Amino acid sequence: MDNIEKLFASKNIRVTAMRLLIYKFLAEKQIAVTLSDIENAFDKADRTTLYRTIKTFEEKVIVHQIDDGTGITKYALCEKGCNCDIETDLHLHFHCNNCNETICLTDHKIPQIKVPEGFVSENVNLVVKGICDKCSGY
Amino acid sequence: MDNIEKLFASKNIRVTAMRLLIYKFLAEKQIAVTLSDIENAFDKADRTTLYRTIKTFEEKVIVHQIDDGTGITKYALCEKGCNCDIETDLHLHFHCNNCNETICLTDHKIPQIKVPEGFVSENVNLVVKGICDKCSGY
DNA sequence: GTATTAATGCACTTCCATTGCATGGTATTT
DNA sequence: AAATACCATGCAATGGAAGTGCATTAATAC
Ligand SMILES: [Mn+2]
Ligand SMILES: [Mn+2]
Ligand SMILES: [Zn+2]
Ligand SMILES: [Zn+2]
């Protein structure tokens, strides 16, 4: 996993054990995770470190934040070469009402949304809620 | 405002002074409000009462909850005869990055969103962020 | 190896949301 | 109208997530 170290270097952040672990954790999971998910996975680590690690990742566009309406912020790894900060790149998120998991639908981009005259759209958050493929028995 | 009393009766909730006041407050405002907005408007009233009043309103589909991504839950009156619980009736919300106000765009319904096979869409939350008409000087 | 700079750990804080329980008020029954 | 049942309110306390200050420790640069 030398790749991760290169990624960190390209973002000008130091390579630390904790950061590598958290990155791998996020990479393994195919779903968006909360801070307490990470806490539970690394219960020997300090909460603040986990918090600041994820905030650093966010700042450096290694992860993006997801507000799925549960009231708890979730995070997921950004796609390689994504532009999560640019509106046109935004994908939608799916929250399963059954298993409570939230996933990125990275190749489902958000359609152009019409707003009334005088309004300027800068950013769009779109969350679809329902039943995921695993839970629908597909 | 005898109408409000009839509305309450139709929802099987008692008519109380506080409920009437809060309802009127929401009706006057054209924007979504937080609980602390209501607290500030009625500083002699108890927070819990305000909280439970708005929760009752929500349960009875008198108001709907709005998650605009600020992390603080907002509320706005439902349209007369709305079906806020049904997907097809959902409108979008606009959050102004300048004045921080959030409004319902009640006649901007959310377009049909395609989800991958196996996924079942039950509900959609769509928040557009940008500059509102007042702030854009329209 | 030393200096510099950034990451970590611990304690503490703030803010919003939510609940338990006692009390007060409104509607319903007799 | 009095008694009863039911619901609304007020006060106090709690929980959970998010964020900050500061001392210590580890990673990079020289
Ligand atoms: Mn995503
Ligand atoms: Mn609305
Ligand atoms: Zn599911
Ligand atoms: Zn504005």
C-alpha cells in the first residue's frame, strides 16, 4: 500500500500509522461511515485524533462529507481524481431505511436543478432514501 | 384566525394559547425556522414546550422538517392539503449561503431520480445552496 | 543528530436534541 | 357541577455529537 503514502505526500500531509489505518478502514468499507464507526473500529485510539484525522482528510479532499439526513455526519473516500468541491462533479447518495447504511452512487451525477429567477445555485445536496440492493434481495 | 382552530381540531390536537402563537409565528415567517428562532420569539415560554409543540405539529403534518445541511433542524408550515410524507409531493429547499436563510420552493418539485437496479427509492431530500433572490439583488 | 513543524492525547466545553416526572389545564363522563 | 381521565406544560437532568486549548510526542527537514 505504498500508494497511500504517495497520496498523502501529494497532499502534503505526513504519513502516520493512524492515518494509514483510517485510510485503509475507509477503503475497505464500501459505505459512508460516522466518526463513531471509526471510534468503534479503533477503540484504543483517541477520539480527538480520529476527529482531526478525518477533518484533515476532508480538507485535503481525500474524503468528502455526507449529510444523509440522519443528523450524524458521515464520510467516504473520494474517487481518484474527483472534484468534490465543484458542483458539476457532485454525485448522489443513497440511504437505506432498512439497514441504515449510506453509500455513494458515484456514477449517478446530480441532474441540473432549476431554481427560480434571482436565485443562484452554487451547490446541491441530494439524498435518496429507500431500500438498498442488499436489503431488497436483488 | 378561527381557521387554525379548525385545523387543529381536524388533526385531533387541543387548541392551546401556545400552539396558536407558534402557528401564527410560522405563518408570518416566509422562511424555515429553527427551534431557537422560536425560543427567541417567545422567550418567556419554556423550551421544552416549544420543542414538543413543533414535534406535535410535525407528527400531525402541520409542519415539515428541513435538513438544510447546517446541522440544525428547521421547520416550515406545510402547504394546505400537502402530502409531505409522500415522495411525489416533495419540493426542494434553498439555503442561502449569504443570509443563511432557508426557504421552501414549494412549486419546484423534485425531479424523478434514477437509482441503480435493486435500489428502491422511497423519499428524496434535495437542498440547493447558493444566493437567494434578496441577496443577489434581483 | 538537532531543530523545526506537525500530530497526538487528555481534559474540558458548547450546542442541540430528548426524556422523566410532577403539576396544571382541558375535555369527557356521570 | 363534580369527578375523572387525558393531555399540555414547566423544570431539571441527560445524552450525543462536535469542537478547542494546551502539553507531549512523533515525523520531516537541515
Ligand atoms: Mn459520496
Ligand atoms: Mn419545505
Ligand atoms: Zn439496506
Ligand atoms: Zn440570502
